[in-house]
Amino acid sequence: MIRNFFSRTGIAIVVGTLGLFATLFAAGPTELIGKPAPLFTGKTLNGTVVNLEDLRGKVVLLDFWAKWCPSCRKALPKIQSVAKRFENQNVVVLGVNLDYEETPEVLKAFLKTNGVTFDVVHDVQGALSDKYDVRSIPCAVTIDKDGIVRFVHTGDSPTLGMQLGDQIADLL
């Protein structure tokens, strides 16, 4: 009797805990798919002011990342390849860096060393990542020409660049 109680209770706790984790990680930017992208204004590391509203009519890829994140560092070359593929088209690739302790100079040097040429907003206060409810990085959010979130990718994969490129091509 006591054994059955603990078995059932243990199972209930495990199932409940898994449900909580699933809720925490299922939410986030994926809930934005099909909805208008949260508007923002940010300053790039190069000093340019970027306003999402001004980018209407273009496909926008936001890449949330941090220098300390190994998966982010592995994903950056894939995001760069997407930026290169669409550099003369109606596409804007914008990095959103979440390294609150890094200086813009350190980030610029890191990007240069790693061959990253797309613009990057330094989200020191986390305001932009909060607007998009980013809970894990890397996180890529694709916004269509009308300002609607169409795709969200979290994490890195060997096919990330190809997936993002195909999705962006479909939106052009």
C-alpha cells in the first residue's frame, strides 16, 4: 500500500514537473508566430538607429545570441551565410546581442574576428529579448514583409542556415 502510494506520487511529481518545463519552454517567441512582431528601436554597434517599423516591406531575420554561448558561436557562421546569400535583396539580418557585461568595442572585435558583417544591436538591458520573450539562445525570429512573425528557431542545428534561407526565400 505504501509502496503504491509513493509510486503513484512519484509518477505524478515527475509528470507535473515535465509539464511545467514543457510549458516554460514551449512558450516564448513561438507564441508570436502569425502575430505582428513587437516593434522596437535599437542602436547597432556601428551607431545606426534601427526601427522595425521602418523595415516594413523587407523580410527581417532577428538573431538573438551571446558571445559566452557555445551554440550561438556555432550558429553565427550560418546566420552570416544567410546574410551573405540575401545581401542584395529585400532582406535585413539583424543580430541582437545579449552580453550585458561586454563593451561594444569587445563585441565589434569578436564579430570582425568571426567574419560577421551583419548589423548587431547590443541589448544590454534585455528590453528587446523581453519583447520577444526569448528564453533560450540562439534564437532566430523571421518576420515577413508585413511585419508578421513567420518562423522561430531556437538552438543550433547543422541545417539551420539552409532552413532559414529556404524560409526567407519563400517569403520574398
